[in-house]
Amino acid sequence: MTALLPLIPILPLGGFVLTGLLGRRYPDDAHRIAVWAVVASWVVASIVAVMALLHASPFGTGGAGITLWTWIPANGFANGFNASMGLFVDPLTACLLIVVTTIGMLVHVYSIGYMAHDPGRWRFFAYLNLFMFSMLTLVLADNFLLVFAGWELVGLCSYLLIGFWYPRRSAAVAAKKAFLVNRVGDMGFALGIMAIWTQLGTLNMQAVFARFGSVPHEWQIAIALLIFCGAVGKSAQFPLHVWLPDAMEGPTPVSALIHAATMVNAGVYLVARCNPIFGAAPEVMVVVAAIGIFTAILAASIAFTQTDIKRVLAYSTLSQLGYMFASLGVGAWTAAIFHLMSHGFFKGLLFLDSGSVIHSVDGEQDMRKMGGLARKIPITYATMLVGSIAIAGVPPLAGFFSKDEILGRAFKNGFLWVWAIGFVVAGMTAFYMFRLMGMTFWGPSHVDPEVEHHIHESPRSMTGPLVLLAIPAALLGLAIGFPPETGLLHQWLAPVFASTIAASGHTEAAYNFFGIDGALAIGTTALVAVAIVLAWRFFGVEIPALGLRAQPRPDQVRALSARQGLSLLYKGSFNKWWFDDINNKLFVEWGGRVAAAAFWFDRTIVDGTVNGIGTVTAGAGMRLRRVQTGRVQNYALGIALGLIVMAAGYLYLAVR
Amino acid sequence: MSSSLDSYLVLSGLLFSIGTFGFLARRNAISMLMSIELMLNAVNLTIIAFGAFEQPLHVHASVIALIVIAVAAAEATVGLAIVIAIYRNKKTPLVDEYDSMSE
């Protein structure tokens, strides 16, 4: 069974190689190999994942792996540094496998239609396949070094795909920004891996987790913090969140796959995977929770006022990732993975929907130039409505269960402040999602008249994945998260987190429908309902089947955003709380000055010294070469004079 | 034969100086080789003079002088061969025109 594991990443790798080599020659069929490679990988991954989730042999509850070969032999380095090329699957990996391969496959299919007219589509599919390979390597790796390799590879793919339309300057700049910001986090992760090696002398994850208790506590804290640093970069948490919204410059399928459903989840996965490390450092858990919940409310507040449809979704992704980290921080490990899965599906769906919308209105991304699209692109509209309801947290869709579980756990584990902020964010999420729906699909049309008459529903290769993604977005919660805290997912993941939870001292009290849990759920749902109704009041709604109809009130929105006190908040939100400006000032401008000074120092002092030595030597040589006349008598004269000097010296010494 | 060592040393010193001057001042390669012979023989004369006046050096001096004569013969052979070879190339015995190694 474990012999199947290498197939999962190797299939997309083969697809990447073939598409990359042959794609240019067969541009019209470029997608075929790539799509089938991912479908095949999905089949294998599904088999493996189901076996692992059912705790079937050989995976059992602890997981099972396979060592392919010795990557770095122990005799290569003086300190015995070694690593093996090994893959490992346990229920946690299986959850990620399902999310990555399923959404990856649907995004590949969707891209057939979305990228149909792009001349570089072979390149696109090659990159997508490379990304699938990298992400699956990251997820399946059994040691930290291989995780890091996958970690960097997904970063590379993200860079390549954000900058896919590289002739557009903003895309090239966004790609560079994403890459650079990620480096900051990756640096921390790399240091964390080095710290693990120095403390434990192994990088194999299971071995590290088993022996982590023997590490001195300061080192436990340092390692956890450094690993979390990597997660902050990859999952775009405050203060490294600035790259993700700009990453929306890439093609929309990329935003759906990489920047919503898979790569940005890598940080969450890493922290969840390292739960024994974080469990041993409760101080860091608080940091994780604080950064997560702060990012959640920060991003949600920015999503309020953005007008680019993809940027709203990007900030929403940040916010939801913040939820996941908050969940990890309060010790609700399973709830975080639950939210990761449900968010992967509904945010992947929402992004693909937004791509379909953009496709239908001829590349327009500004929501102020949309409106009234509901009747013209019904499938996109219906699926996006499902996604919005799911993320807003309306029962019984997926988002409700996962979010409710996070909030409930935060409350019950004693993190009241996390709960309180998360509660507010839940309402904000519902509001900005229905603002997006209202501006895009409902109310009067603001579409450019020239574009207006050829608005069309997307081809079937695009709507198909939308429908297929809408199903898990709607039903995943009921399927694996119900009844809350004892659902299928909890049974699957229980062995992964059991020892950490036991050590943390949080009691896993039974979920109480008619007690605190029920009350919290009802409270959240009520807030969500209020937020949705508010959004409807401001931005309009039109669902004839439910008899809902309201015109948008842009005058009210304007009046409210201009009101004293609120206008500052509005401006802050609209300008993303000036983070880009701060970074620009701090790193681009001031950092640039430091760099210029360093450049000057290098040029004049360092290079000057080296060049000076060279010039002096060359000049001395030019002058001294005249001594060598090539005439034998000159040399003879030298010898004779030397002899006379020596003789005179000898005589002088002898006489004295 | 003079009974004074000094007169021999003065003579050989004169011979050596003449040889040195000839080597440095003459431009003809053959003359330079002859000057070298002069210097070698001046040295030989010194050695022999010391051998004749200092009893302990008697045998050693003769041996060293013989060796010097042998080396001088070999040196003259090689030197002359080189000079002839260069002469064939350059068509001149004047050493200051042998300057192809400068510049």
C-alpha cells in the first residue's frame, strides 16, 4: 500500500516534465497530459487517503511511511547530518491530500476553459502540475528537510504563476513581492529546522516529535516560534500578510488553487503537523492565537471596502486563515483542520466563481462596474451564492460547522478574547460577502454598455468544477463535522492530536446542544443573520424564490462612510490600514538608503582597496621591468657591483 | 720566483681586475670569454700561491687548481659553442645587439 505513495507526487511531476517539453509544440493539446496526470494522482491519493482515514492497515492510527532512498548520507558531513527521501501518511496528511488533489483536479479542469485563449497555456499547465508536485511533496514529506524543499518549491510555483502574465508590470512586481515576503518567513523556518537538528540530531518528524520533550524549554519555545515564523510567511499572517492580496495579479485559477485552497494552508498544516512541538510551548500557542485572530479582524475590516472582486476574496482568505491559526493557538487542532478543509472548498469555489464572473464581463474586476449579473450567468451565480452562504456561516453549510467549532473551542478553552474577536469577525465575514454578492449579482447593472450585450455564461469545463465544488462547500460540514466535536473528522484525526490535547490539560467536554455550545452557536448565527440583512439593506438583494428583493442604497453607504468618526475607519480600511505604505517607507525607501550606502561602501572602500592594490602592483611592475634590459653586460655589472659591495663589507668587518 | 706571497696576490688581483674590466667593457663575445679565462686563471694563481707558501694547503691547492682548469676548459667549450650558435643567428659577435629578450 505504501508503495503507492510515490505515485501521488510523481504523476504531476511527470505531467510537468512532459507538458514543459512538448507543450510548446502542441499548444492546443497542452492541457491534456497535465489534466490527466492530476486526475490519476487524485485517484491514487483518494485511495490512500480513504485507507488512512479509516485507520486501515498499513496506516493504522499512527500512520505509515516509505523511505525511498537516502537523500543525504550520514557519512557525508562531519556532524553526521543526514536526511532520507521518505513519504509518510497519517490521517492529517490524508485530509490535506483530499483537499489538495480534489481542488487541484477541479482547478485544472476549470483552467481548460479559463485559459483557452491564452497563448502561453502550455506554460500555465506545466506550472500548475509543478505546483501540484511541490504541494504534495510538502504534505507527504516525513522529514523537515523535505518539507522545506516542498515549501520552497510551492513558493517558486507561486512566484511563477503570480507573474504568469509577466509583461504586465503589476504582475511582475506582485510576483516579486510575494517571493520576497515569503523569504522572510522561510528564513525563520530554515533556522527552526537547524535548531531542531542541533537539539535532536534528527530531522525525521516522527522521531523529533517522540523526543521533543527532552529539549530544554527555551529551545522548545525558540523552535516553535521559528516554525511559526515560516507559517506566518506562507499563510500570509500579520505582519507578512501584504503579499497575498497582490498575488491576485495571477490568473484566477491560480488564486483559487494556490492562494486560497492549498499553498496558503501549508502554514496551518505545518503548525498542526508540529502539534507536539507547539503543545510543548504553550507560550507560543498564545502568540499563534493572537496573531491569527488579529489577522482575522484586520483582514476582515479591509475586505469591507475593497472594490476589486478578487481582492475582497483575498482579504477574506487572510481572515479565514487567521481563524485557523487562532484555532490552532487555542488548542482546537481538529477544528483548524476542519476549517482548512471547508475553507479550501468554499474559497476555492468562490475564487473560481469570481474568475467566471470576470470571464463573463470581459476581464473587468471592479465590482463597481458589475451588478445585476444574477440572471445572465445563473450557474456562476447559484454556486457563488452557495459559497457565500457557506463562508458566512449560515447553518447547515460547511462554514457554519467549522467556524462554530473554532469559536466554541476558544470559548471553552478559556480564550475569551479570541472568542470575542472571532465572534465579531464572523459577523463581518457575512457582511462583506453579501456586499460582494450585492454589488456583483444584484441591483442595477453598471456594466460597460459595450461589454453588456455579450455577457455569457462560461463554458462547461468551467461551470462543471463550480458545481462539483459547490457540493462539498454545502455539505462537507454535515458530512464530516456533524455532530459537532464528535463527527467523522474528529474520529479520523483523534489519534494525531490525542497526546498533545491530553498534555495541554484542556478537557474535551462533550458538546452540549442545550448548554453553552448551543447558546454560542445561536449567538453567532444571529449575528451572521443581522450582518447579512444589513448587507442586503445597503447593497441590495434579489432572490425571487425566497421573495427577497431590495434595491441597493449607495447614497446610504456614502453617507455612512463619510460620517464623522467613521470616515477615518473607512479610509483606513480602504487603504488597507496603510500597510503597503508603511512597508514602502520602511523597507523600500529607508532600506533602499541603507542599500545605497552599502553599495557606495562596497564600490569605493572594498572595491577601491582591491583595485588599489592591483593598480599599485601593476604600476610597480611597469617601472621595474626596465631593470631587465636583456643585455648580458648589465647583469654582469650587477654581479660585479654586488661582489664589490660584499667584499667591501667583509673587509670592513674584518678590519674593524 | 719571488719569495713574497704578496707579489703573487697583487699580480693575481691585477689579472682578476683586468679580466673583470674586460668582461664588462668589451662588447665582443669572444673577448668576454677570454676575460673570463683571465679571471679564472687569476684565481688559479692565487690558489697555487697559497699552496706554495702555506705547507698544510700544499696538496689541496694543486687539486683545486686542477679542478678549476678542468671546469674552465668545459666552460670555454660550452661558451664558445653558444657564441658560435648566436653568431650564426645574429651575424654579429657584439653582445649589446643580443637584446631580443628585452621589451
